[in-house]
Amino acid sequence: MLEKGKVSSRQGILLLPFTFVVSTAVLIAPAITAKAAGRDGWISILLVGTVYGLLTAFVIIKLWQRFPDKTIIEYSQIIAGPFGKIIGAMYVIWFIHINSVVVREFGDFILTSFMPETPLIAFIVILLFLGSWAAKSGLEVICRANEFIFPLFALSVVGISIFALQEAEFSYLLPIMENGIKPILRGSWAPMAWRGEIIVASMLLPYINNPDKAGKHLVYSVILIGVVLTMATVFTTVVIGELTQYLTFPFFELARCITIGRFIERMEALVLVMWVAGVTIKVATFFYVASLGLGQLFGLSDYRSVVLPIGLILGVWSLELFENSILSIQWLAEIFPLYAFVFELGIPSALLIIAAATKKGGQGRSG
Amino acid sequence: MLGIFNKIKNALKKTIEDQDNTVSDAGEKVLISDSLDKNIDYIKRVFDRCSDVVVREFKIPAKEAIDASLIYIDGMVDDDLVAESILRSLQLNPAIINDDKVNKSNAFTMVKERLLSIGEIKTVRDMDSLVEHVLSGQAALLIDGSAQAIISSVRKLESRTVDEPQTEPIVRGPRDGFVENLRTNVTLVRRRIKSPRLKVEIIKIGRITQTDVAVLYIDGLADGEIVKEVKERLGRIEIDGVLASGYLEEFIEDYPNSIFPQVNVSERPDRLCSCLLEGRVGIIVDNTPICLLVPATFPQFLQSPEDYYNRFPYASFTRILRFGAMHIALLLPSVYIAVLTFHQEMLPTPLLISIAGQREGVPFPAFLEALMMELVFEILREAGVRLPRPIGQAVSIVGALVIGQAAVSAGLVSSAMVMVVSLTAIASFTIPTISGSYAIRILRFPIMILAASFGLFGIMVGLMAILIHVCSMRSFGVPYIAPFAPFSFSDFKDNIIRMPWWAMINRPSFIGVKDKQRQKLNQMPGPSQDKSNPGGGESGAGKGKG
């Protein structure tokens, strides 16, 4: 195996997916959802998103039970034969692509919100430096670093929401489902795509040292993500109201609204802390799975040798990906969901069906 | 380990051979011959120009007087003991004077078994170990006609008396600290842990200095793998001299280039003992009052032994305080720079106006101002440490009053900056271990540079880089920032806060202790439940769980 370290299922399957999904989703998803679903966006995130997340988790776990010591790159080659390599390569490219989108989102956010005069490339290079260092250090280090920042991260999200309470106007949520269920379903496209990012777990599952808990933890993770994202959406809706859909980073605006005792105000620093910490972990994780996947695809003896090349691709790609941040949000709202769906649920389900039909892989443990 | 002994011996032999090639064949032990003259001849050649070596030749007054000779180093042995228990009992002992049964052939056994009144004796057959023992402060007795020497332990090394530790003062708790003498130090530990399970293994390190290094651990508590690893790493060291424990520290670290300390040091025997009881391994080096403790984890550097002697609410309070102070020491100047340079909007308006007013006439950007003041402070601090104590006071007065006050009134720095720097300095003094505070003090500067270039984002990037670095570190196999990551709830009882003793049922789990439980369950105290007084309440029930 390329990765020699082992992590506990709490570190790798419960906490890590939480950070890498929530870190970007919490800032961007509320606005995209609100565009389609209006004030009912939270229902999209809570119900439809979670169901989709659970479905993805189910497929990943079922596949993993058939191939307990293999990643999706490896078992797709067993299941799909000659097409397996192509599927694996597609996943590696997908990981790199999603990562470059994340890096770009990150750069755009810092640029527009904090330092408009610094060139974008500075943020991208710094972030990629951190990410590649973590990816080179291995899965254990990423998981431990995530475990350390998790409380800070979760507390910032919860803290901002609670501090924003005094500005809240809960009647903004009413009436619920004014236009029926259609807008809600349409609004759930984007959150679904984010929730499905837990497909990354299929690259991590073989390296868990207590596999009997992994399935349970993945489900907990999906539910926890749902709860936190719903909270963020509800609070942006009740504080900012109808305006949410016109903002790029509504959660950030929420933090700006906070005033406590005329002294503690403008807590956007907290968002920045949360954002940098979370996105570093997210980028490191995607970076890691892309390198690991590439290593497995080409049968390398050590994935670390491809970290630097992937970093270069990432840097260039994220710089050239979108012309400006408006286009990137549009891409995230319109193209990303469908694109993500193929990789998150489409291909894995197909793999599972083929594997079940051709009886490949072990029947696995129960549960 | 035997290998290193042999290497040391060979090295010793080589130095002897350099002086006189006829002494021995290379690679073979020089045995003690049965002719006293030959032996003395050899010894005098080995100790040529060593004026502190005493070779006392005398006669054992049996019927037929037997020549004998005592070799020791002046000043390393107890003179009274040598005179009383060796010379007197051999020369003036009525039991053998003019005894005709004593002759050359049985004198050795006779002396060894009946005449010497010394506690610890040993016999050796080769010259090298004789020389080694003499050098470590024992007396060697050679008797004509026998090819052996008796080594008697009459060591008495001059040493400082056990004194209060200078670098780790505490208010409540024991006040004895380690001294330079290894034996005294081991005794201080043994006095606290009266158990045969406390093992003290001696390794000699240093080709020329031949320094004794003691590895201490509690058998059954310390992880065998860690003990083995410690001994292996110590055994690998080949250096000409070990003058202090710091020499060894740099040889046994896992990440020699890291800025973070990976070996905990202490001059308090109580700290060493508490670490031993947690399953760690202690290393005491002869001639150093500072012992080394491995494996080290980062939270340890923020803990003082006093935390365990004070009641738990007070201890927890000071620990939280220290934890906060560490962050102030690391981040305050950087946050000040970042806020003034990039994020003025984060300050409440009145505060911003007041700071801006103070900075009115200051000619430097905030970063330069902060960097200058921090450097001045570090210089003052170093000067204060190096100077003799009475002058050190003068330096601090000059620093605090003249530089601080004068710089502000001259308009070179703002008074807010002086406050920031002094708060940072005071905060860095709360870190109870020297090596921990060095790491924080040095890391402050790169983070200041990041803050000046990228504001809060830069600070956060710096912190993430530090986090990734410490997460990838292990000290002797133990994750460096345990129990933060990997997170362990039960180990958090003794981390940022300290739970009461009766609640800390288990030893730290990350060190690999097999015998996890350190105390009986359910020992939470409460008013005694007197049967005649049924209103006693429920306080007797403990909450600990297996």
C-alpha cells in the first residue's frame, strides 16, 4: 500500500469529511440555494441534501465492504476491467479540478473581502504551499491537524450564529413552502453537490484502523454536516433575509452584522480564521487523494513524488479557471452540481451494480 | 551496549599505546601480573604526569612482610576511609601481625575476606578496568604475588549541597533540586520512589570524559520499546566529551531541525518522578543538575509541577492563564501589526482614534516599530541573564525606564507599542519551561513578518504551518501534540485544565503504558456517611467509571 499510516475512523471518516465539506459550503452554499429556493433554502439543505449524502455514503460503504483494503481507484480497475484505468484517471482529474476550484474560491474570497490590492497568485501560492506540505506529510498528519482545528472551526460557525441571534427576525422564514416543492428541489442541486464530496472518503476508508465503526461514522458525518449547514442557512436567512441571494458570501456578511455591547463588533476575523483553517485542510485532503490516486493508477512506489507536479497543475489551473469571481459562482451554481453528480453518485452506483451483478469482491462484513 | 564499552576500552588502550608501544599488543587486554613491581611500573607509565594520582606502597606486616600498593586519585576518595578502613586495617591489624600462616599465596583472599572493612569491593584482573575504576574515584589495591586487584569503593566527590532549583521555582511543593553529582541525584529520585521497580541503568558516554549517564524508568510502567529506543540512541553517540545533558539532547531528538523542543528538561526531582510514574523515561547525566525526560509532548512544556500540588480549581485556573499567555506571547505583536496595517475596521472607533493619536508622530510603520522593540527587548533579556546579578538589575532599570519611557517621549515609538511589547514579554515569562519559551519567542518573528505582509490571513497561514509541522512530529513514537491530536477525552483531564486527583484515574494513554489505572476507583471524598445521621446526603458516591 502507498499509504503506510493508519488513522482512526473518528479522525478520518467523522471529522475530516465534516471539515472539507463545511469549510467551503458554509460560505457559498446559502446564497446559491437562496437563488432558487428563496427563504426555503434550509429545507433543501436539511432534507434533500442529507438524503443525497446518505445515499452516497451508502454506495461508498457497500463498495468498500466488497473491497475493504482498496480505494476507488483500485477497485474500479477490478470491477470495470480495462475501463477501470480510465475511471481512475477521471477521478484523479476530478479531484485536481475540484481542488483548483476550491483554491480559486479561497483566493477570490480573501481578495474581495480583505485585501483587494494583493495579487491573486500570492494567496494561491501560499495555500498550495501549505496544502502540498500537508499532503506530503501524509494522511495521519492531515487528520491530526484537522482534529486540532475541528473545535475551533465548529465553535466559530456556532459562535457566529449565536452572536447573530439578536439581529434575527424569524418571521423572514415564513411562509414555508410558499411555491410548493419545486423551488426547494431546484435549490438543492448545489448543496447536494457539496454533500456528495464525501466520496473522498472512498479514498480514505482502506486506511482506517477500526473499520467496524467507519460506516456509522460516515453517516454521523453526513448528518452533522447537514445540521451545521442548515443552521448557517437559517441564520443567514433570518438576519439578512431576501438579500441573501444577491450576496456572494452571505455567512461572511452575517459575521459583519454582529455587535455585542458596542465593543465586540465585526467578527469577520473569526470567519477568516475558520476559512483559512478549514480550506487548508480541504485543499490538503483533495491534494492528498489526487496524489495517492495518481500513485495507485501508475503503480508508483511512493505517492509523494507526484505531489509537486500536481501542485503546479493546481496553481496554473486555479489561476486560469475563471475570469472573475462572478463566473466562478455561476459555475458552482449551474455546472458543478451535474458534473459532481456523475462522480459522486453516478459512477460509484454503476460500479456497485456491476460488482453485484458479476459478484466481484468479497461480500464483506455486515453493517 | 557492550560494543560501546569495548570501543571505549580500545580507545583508552590506544592512548596508552601512543605513550609507550611496548606496553601491550593491540586488541588484547593487559592482564595484571603477579609481580607487584611490574604492575606498579605499568600504572606509573599510564598515569605519567598525572600529579593527582597517588600510588601508596606499603607492607602487610605478616611474618614475612608482603608488599602491597594502593592506587587512588587524590581528592576523589574519602581520605578518612582510606586511612581507617584500608591502610590501618592492613598495617596495624593485630590479627595478622607476625602471623606465619599468611604468605604471598593466600594474602589476597585473606585481605579480601577478612581484613578490608569496606562496604562495596570488587576484584578485577585486567589493567584497563583497574585504570577505569581508579579514574572514577575508587581505590585499587594490588598485592604482591596475586594477579588480581581489589577495587574498594571509597568515592567521595565534592559537590554542591542540595539546593532550591534556580530555573523552576514554585510556591507550594518540595524545594530540593538536582545537583551536579549523579549519585546524589539518583538518591533524590530513589528517596521518592521506594520500589525495586525503579531501574537505574548506567551507560558511559564520551570517549575521553567517560561520563556516567543514568537511564531511569519504572519497570512495568515504561513502554519497553521506548526504553530500548532510548538506550539505543544513547548507545549510538560517539563523542569525545559530554559536559552537560544538552549534549545528549541534540543527539537523541527525532526531528533535529525542528524549532520545537522534543526533550523535556527539568532540575526538579519531583518532576522527574511524576514523569516516571506516567511511564516516561528519565536521563540523568553526571555533572549536570538538569535531567532529560522523554518522550516529550508539547502540553508538558506549559505545565509546572506546582499544578499538581495546588487544589485543582487553582491549578486549572493557572493552566488556562498560561495557555492564554502562550498565545499572547506568540501572537500579540503580530495581531497588533495586522490590525493597524490591514484591518483598522476591526477596532472600535474610540480605540482606533486613541491609537492613531498616539502614533501621530511615530515615523515608522507598525511592523518596523514592533520589530525594533521586540529585538530591543530580547537584547535586554539576554543582557540581564548574562550579567552578574547586581548589574542585571541595573540593566532592567535602564531597559524599562530609559529605553521605554525615553523612546516614547522622543516620539520614536508609540506608547501602545511599548505596552504590547511588555505584555508579550511578561506573557512569555509565564511559560514554565525554558525550552518551551525559546520556541515561542523565536516563532514570534516569522509570524510578525507574515502579519506585516498579509494581515490576519498571514497570521493564520503561519499558525497552520506550525500546526502541520507539530502534527507530523513524534517524540519516541508518541504524537507530539497528544492529547489534542489524536484527541483523547480521558487525557484531557490533565491538560489545559487539571481535574482533581481522585478523578484522574488513568495514566496518560498516549505514552503506551500497559498498566493504565493509577488509582482505585470512586475515591471522591465527602462527609462520612454516619449511620446515626441519615441526612448525610449522596456525596459519597464517586463518579469514576471503569
